[in-house]
Amino acid sequence: MYGLRGVLAGLPVRLASAVSVLLFLFGPALGASDGSQPVTIGVLAKRGAEKCLQTWGKTAEYLTAEIPGHSFTIRPLAYHEVGPAVARGDVDFVLANPALYVELERPFGASPIATLKNQWPGGSGTVYAGVIFSKADRKDLEHLADLKGKRFMAADEESFGGWQMAWREFKEHGVDPHRDFRQLQFAGTHDAVVYAVREGKVDAGTVRTDTLERMALEGTIRLEEFHVIHEHGGGDAPLAVLHSTRAYPEWPFAKLRHTSDDLAKEVAIALMSMSPGDPAAKAASCAGWTIPHNYEPVDECLKELQIGPYRDYGKVSPGAVVRRYWPWLIGGVALLAVACIVSVYVTRLNRALAHALSEHKKELADRKRAQETLRLSETRLRQIIDLVPHIIFAKDRHGRFLLVNRAIAEAYGMTAEELTGRNHAQVHPVQSEVRQMLEDDRAVIESGQPKTIPEESFVDVHGNLRLLHVIKIPYTTSGTSEPAILGVGIDVTEQKRAEEVLRKSEQWRAESEKLAAVGRLAAGVAHEINNPLTVVLTFSCLLAEKENLDEQDKQDLALIVHETTRASAIVRDLLDFARERPVKRELLDINDVIRRTLRLLGNQKAFQQITIREDLRSDLPAVHGDMNQLEQVFLNLSLNACEAMPHGGTLAISSLAEDGNVLARVADTGCGISKMHLDKIFEPFFTTKPVGKGTGLGLSVSYGIVQQHGGALTVESTEGKGTTFTVVLPSVENTMRDGSPLKKAGS
């Protein structure tokens, strides 16, 4: 309908873009062929070249149809291409954002001939603003100040609605985007900013008004996915679309200095005659055009930001100084000439110079003394912090050591000079620990508050695990004003070990009291049921001797006798456990006790699959003890070891002397004891055997016998590998030397 260039609107987007480039290169020749004068409109492609051609191609067709003898084409321009294209004279008209128009106004004689009347969902207007937004689920971003430390994206540094409007609002709210944002990026197009925010690549972004609504109508986004921060300045902004800044005049359609005034007048009349229903208006999503607006508010914005034509606003160049103050400069030269003539002052100046030199020498001497005093002070400080046994360090926000003392340097196998300047991650052997340390450093720096870490794991260069009580304090380094942290670490490893020993001691004391209580209860119960058991056993034996019993009765009586005898044995074990009988002491060789026990076990069938290995030292001192009770201890331990190796294994029994005590170890290669059962095995009635296979009193009785001998019974076990019981008894020499029943290890 509008000629050759009218075909562009009917082509696919990518093909239309290619044809537009060809028209730009060969448009003059084509225009000359049909007598039409080519006219190029440079349009800012804020959403990309393809979208630009889709939006404004119909406008070029409209103008070609309305103004005979002229053929209009659209040339999409990126933000950085607008200025150079105008400077080269490649375009006759410019349709761009107000900021770019203001920048073109003086150097290229740009002047507006019409202002865009933008079409919004539900209305239209001749002003627009910027939108600052985030994802809808970011409840932490409600105000502009909340964006400090966040990742932010804008369309382009030259984009008025997609950056500069928002920049002005940030500045008025005390936010410096180039300093306060963790990251500031420019996507190139408004659509790219919206997608980046939706996909979480940045925390927030800014685009011009109606961008979100248009993309929602196009079906590429949903408005519910976003949250807009409404803190616009400069009074109420009369906009019916989402916005965050004050409003400014819409895009101007501007002529350039070389463009004919008559042509500009025809274009202005044609644009203002465009109806909202025209295909060109619909393609541009506008309601037509209106008379040019006053773009002074845009000037004020650029002036406040000192960008565009106001980049050097407030600065004074040497040329400007000469032009403005040349009379004063000439006068100064004249005065200088007069001063040169007045040579009488030379002598006085020389004296003043000599005095100045003397003062300078004195100042140098004072400075040297001050430097020496500072050096001595630093040396004393170094000596003091090196004498402190605790770890002292200072690090910057990147984990680089600024100051260390000897304690931390030795922990890393270095000198203080070698460690200073190194990064913590390079010297610490355990990366998981250093990651946590650096994370704590950043938390202290960002919060500006001290932090106490009660227990921090620290593996030194020798592989030793230490526990440190660490205090980290934020401070600012002198000279650079960079944030850093000062830390002090106190080694509490031995303290924690002592606390653990105390805890175990309290646990053993509580267990001993519990065993005593259980013993008293067991004694009472045993006495109560012993007599009825005796009566049952006696009469069962008498009945079994009768001759007129059938076979079933005999079997039943035999079962009663067997179970009653087993019950009596349990009662005896309870009495043995509960009764604190006096020990019949005599001088014993612990090896003799062990050998007698092994002879008792040697003939038992259960021990035929087990290899018994002896390692008995021949030079052991004697012990005071009850032979029968000690045999019972080793018998119980050996039988337990046998039951732990149902398919065979090795039973190792050894003896040795250590710290005035005699030690006997009974070790097996059986199934071992689980950690959850290890603390309970000496409790009365505790057993992991099936019902009827054990009473749970063997180890309790053994434990009590060893304690009555002034000794100790300990256990070590690993599941799947075996168990080792250690009997510790005081030797005769130890008892006679200090009178104590047992010299405990480490006492």
C-alpha cells in the first residue's frame, strides 16, 4: 500500500531486518529510480533491531504515503550508535529517548517536531517513567535502600527510561549504584533485563514504563511474577502503568540541522494527523503524536547526574580560565616583571631561603626521630604479641593475612614474616575449616559487629586437631580504609579434654551408686525366693525317686529339677553380686591364676575350635588376692570371649607389670560390642544373649570382685574385630609403698 518499503511490515522479522539493511545501503539508488527523495529515520532500538522494525516500520510507510516525493526508511540504532550516526549525517530524523535528544540538541541542532503519545493498557499519555522491580517472592526488597549490596541490571548506560531515571532516584535516596551495588550490569535491551530478573540472574532491574505490560500482552511474561518498588520522587506521577520514578516527556521525533524545515513541517503535520486506529499507530502501540513537549525536566535530570551534555558541568578548563581571567593574567605578568626589576629583595630572599633550609633540616631530624620511635614501638608490639601464647591475626576481606603473631605462624610451620601477606586458603590444610573461617570473617565485616566462636576446629601443619575459642572484631585498615577483621584464638583443647575426663568420672560414680542400689535390691529379692526354690527342688527330687512314675512324669520332674537348679544358680549369683564378702587374701602369682583357669576351660567342647595364645611375663610382682574369686573373673571373661566366637577364633591372654600394677588382658577376635551397649555391659542383668542363655550377672560380679581387690576392670571393643578386657590389680610393692589399693594410670 505504501510502496516498496511498505512490504517490510508483511515480512518475517529476521527477513524484514535484512531487507531494511539493504534499503539503507541502496535506498538512495532505489529512491532515485522512481523519483522519490530518500529520508532516513534513526530509531533507538531499545528492545533490539527486529522489534524496532516491527514497531516503527509502519510509521515509515505512513509518512511515505502522506508526503509525496519522499521515501522514508527506518534505521534501528543501538544506544551507542545514535550519536555517531547523527554525526556522520546518516539519518535525517531521530526518534530516541529524551536524554539522547538533549545530548544531540546543541552539537547537531536537533529540535523536536512532535512528542509521542504512548498507548498503555487502558489509556495513553505523553509522559513516561522508569520501573524498578524484582521477582515477586523477594520480600526483602521493599525500598530502594534495600538494594544495597545486591545485583542490579539496567538496559544501557545511555538509556533514559531504562537506567538514568532510576539512577536519579537512587541518588536522592542516598544510594550510589556504582559503589553500593554488589554488581551493576547493562543488558543492552529492556527485554533482556526483564528475563534476567525473572531467571534470578540478578536481584533487581529497571526498564521504562509499559515494558512489563507490553511483554505481558505479548505472552512472554506474567505480571504476577514481579514486584515493583514505588518510591518515585518529584511529586505524584500521573501514570496509569507500573512506575517507580518521576515522570518525564515521552520520546521526541526530532529533526537535525541539515534537515529541510519544509520537510520537517510536513512530517510534523503528518504525525499529528495520525489517528489512534491507523496501522502505524497500532504497530507502535501508540495513540498518535502531539505538539513537542518541554524537555527541561530531562535537562535537570542529566545536569544532576552530570552526564550527557553536562559531563563537564561545574568543571573549569585551562582555556576557560584564560578566556575569563585574561586581564588578571596580564596584570600578573606585569607584576612579575616588576618583581624581577626589584632586585633589592634578592638578598632578603636569600636569607629567608637559608632560614627555610635550616628549618627543613630540623624538620627532617624530627621526622627521623619520629620514624625511629615508631620503629621501636612496632618492634615492642611485635615482641609483645609474639610472647602471647594465644593466636593473634588480622585479615582483609579476601582472607589475606595482614598481621600474625608467632603462635599462629608456628601452627602453620612458618615464620610470621612468611605467613604475612599469604591467603588463608593457601596455608590451611583443611579446606572445609578454612571455608567456615572465611565465611565468619565476611559475616563480621558485613555486619560490622564482633563475633565469638566458642569452639572452632583448627588442624595445624602437623595434623593435630585443636579447639579454639575465637573472637573476631571488625576494623578499618589505616591508609587504605579497607574493611578487615582482628582475631584472637585461645586454645581450649586441654580444657575440653579435662571436662570430658570429669564427665566420665561423674558417669562412673553414678554407675557405681546405681550398681550398689541394684545389689541391695538383688540381695533382698534373692533371700525372699531362695527358700521356696529349696522346697521345690527338695520335693521334686523326692518325687523323682518313686518307682511307680511313668516316663512322662519323670521327664516333667527332671525339667522341674533342672530349671529349679538354674533358678538357684541365678539366686546365688545375685547373692554373690550383692554380698560384700571379705576377700580371702594371699600372695598370688597372676600367671598361676590364669593357667588354672585355662586348664578348667581346656576340656570344654566350646573351646575346641578356638586357638588360645598365651603371653605371660615371668617377672611379674605378686598380688594380694582371693584365688577362687580371681579364677571366677578370668573364667567369666574367657567364657564370654568363647561365646563371641561361635565359629572359632583366637583367645589371647597376656600379663605385664606397669606403673606398680599388674595387668592381665583377655582379648578375642569375635564380633565385638556395639557402642550403644559398651557403657552398659557392667550393669546387673544387662545381656544381649537370648532369653535363657544368660543372666546378665557375670560381668557385674567380675567387676565387683576386681573392685574388692582394689583394682579396675576396663573394656575396649570394635564391632567386627573383637573385644579386649583389662584387669588391673595393685602389686604387693605398690601397696606396701604408698598404702593405696591401686595406683591409677595418670594419677
